[in-house]
Amino acid sequence: MRIENVVLRLPGRPTGRWLPFLASGLAAELGAGAFPLRYSIASLTGGAVRVEATVVRFAPDEPVAELLAGGEILVARRRQRQARPFAVVQIVPTGIGCEIGGFAGDAGPATNLLAAASDLLVTHPNAVNASELNELAENVLYVEGRSLDDFLLGYLALDPVAANRIGTFVDPTGSKHLDMVIHALHAAQAVKGVDCETYTVLDQEMGVEIAWSDSGCAVGTLRNPETLVEGVQRLLASGCDAIGGVSVIHGVSEEMFARHQRGEIPNPSGGVEAIITHLISKLFRVPTAHAPLPYFQDLKKPDTANPRGAAELLSTPHYFCVLKGLHRAPRLRVLESLETARPGWITLENVGAVVAPASALGGVPALVAEWNGIPLIAVRENASVLNVGNDRLRMPNVIEVESYPEAAGLVLALREGIAPAALRRPLRVAQRI
């Protein structure tokens, strides 16, 4: 099994929806023995669509081959109705330097505002993880990004639970911080009542390394993903329901971290952390999240001029936020079809809106929203290093708003069955067809 980052150029533009165009292009370009863990449109130039992807390549006889052969990206399922409860999906893509959400946990207030306007809000760890802080509201479902994609594609249901038993893997690179990780486990158990005493140190280093894409996004790779797979298998065999992990991210210099703290570049570790958890999500279908251990032995603390980055300087393990998020993260249920969902499970049919930065509409959540005619609320003030907006994609379901307060008002209207057009003037004129 090998993980690599690739850039694909898909010629032309779709004649219909974007998702089947992207899926068929990926399948043709990657061929057999490759599964795209994450992928998105990075730019549209000339007559081609540029896609950046992180791909797992595997041989047919490897133990993971059957698990990585799923066709979720090829055939997205169709939503038939708007079910209750009314769920909203909020996306803050990792590693693209979002103005809101580009630092640890600084999308938390926006997340909770949208949750207040929804019955349920589904979001990924990147939006709320903040070192020792995780202030997600009670009606926020904490779902790792790969599983969130597959939920929107119609292949997973979310099963809310009272609690999970959390297992933790520690990359050997973080062994010098092991005592602090164990302190976090004990504190979560003693203070919040989390069942999280089980941990394992991986047999070998994962080889977690950062990289930068041509579009300026933070990505990365794992040199030894097999040791991660073996460690997660041990934890699941011991009875764990959810998987958290910590590791040192290699390749981050003090200068690079300081530039991130000043808001000059995206979080260097964001992309590679997503690769770790995407792999676990895809192979094992369990809730998962990851936290980076300190990059440096003696980090000179940056100044406090940027309050958005303050949470990243709070602690050594940065791990309590993960334990709090996974404590009640919904279990993942594989669906044979949307009709096979049990009462109480949340599926694609509950999703009434998707909220994302207006500059980053090239990922699976936004494209699934177009595929199924789900309102896609694009927030202009949440700028990023990307420039993949609706001025380029021309998706008919996009509603652009300036801010998250405006997005929350629109979510509230949708939840109450009020057509957004009815709130604007002039009203639309009735048209005969």
C-alpha cells in the first residue's frame, strides 16, 4: 500500500452536473488498484479542470484491497425527499488557509451559530478541534471528513449514541510526549467521564510528512501506512468504538509555523492529518480524529498578535479536543440503499443545506449538493488560498451570502420551509411553462 499526491487535468467541462464528470475522470485517470482518499477541483484554466488528489495505491492481493475497492465516488445516490430532523452540513476544508476555520477551532462560533438554526449540524473535526478546547454544541455531529463525504454520497448513515469507547494510537515519534498523552486520557476520564483508557504505541513510525500542492494547499503523505492499520486493528479488537491518534508531523520548520501563526500560509499539518483519518475512516468505518504533537522540542512562542492561533499554543498533546469530539461522535452504518436506514439514523435525506467557503466549492460536499439539488450556501467572507467559486463552476443551487450570520438566517428559513426567494425583492413573477 502506497500513498501519494497527484495532480490530474481533466479536459473539457461537464455537460450536466459536476460530480459524475469528476468521478468518471478520476476513474479513467487513476485506473485499477488506486483509491482517491481525498480529491477536489483546485482550479479551472483554459479548457481543463485541474484536480488535486491524495491516492492510495494497492496490489490486488493486499489485505486492504477489498476494502479500498468501494465505488462511492462513481455512483452517488439520489435523495428522494427532505426528511426530518433537518440537518445542515458545514464544511471548512483542511489545509487551505480559511479565514474562518484556518486555525485550531476558530470556526467554532460559526459552527454553533449554524447549529442553533438547525435541528442537527454535521461537521468535521477541523471545524471545532482546538487543542484542549472543543466547544461544539449538543446538536453537532462530529464526523471525520472521509466519512462525511460518504454520508453525503448516500453510502453511510450516522447513528447518534450516548458514548463511545475511545482507543488511542501513539506514533513512536511522539514517545517523548507519552506521559502528557496519558495525562490527557486520565483527565478526560476523571473530569468528563470519557471511556478512553486504552492506547497503543505503533510498532513502527508512520513516516508522517507534510507537503505543499501547486495551489498552495497543505497536503502530505504517510511513508508506512501499514503500521497505522495494524495499530488500529489492535484497538478495535480490544473493543474500542472510536479511534483517536497523535503523532509528530515531520517537515514543519519553526519559520513555517511562525508564518502560519501570522496568517501567511495554511496550517502545515492540516492536510496530512486528514490523510491519516481518511484512511482509518475508509478502511474501518469508525469515528476517528487526530491531533499533532509538538513539532519542536523548544518552540519559541510566536507573539500574541493573532488571537485566532492562540488555541494552537495551549498544550503539549493538543488531544483533549479529540477525546471530547469522539466521546459522542455518531457511529457509522453502511447502507445497502437509503431505504434500508433504521429509525433514528441520519442519512443524506435529512440534509437540507450545505454551507462552505465561497472560494472552495470544488470538493465532494459541494458537488454532491449540486447533484441532489440541495441548497449550497457559499460564504464569501471565508476566503482561502483557492479560487474555485461559483463564478467558475456555475452551479444552479448555490446561494451566496456575505457572512455566517447571514448563512444562519438562510438555514433557519430553509428549516422552516420558507423559500429564500420569498425573502428578497422584487419577488419572482409567476411563469407559465
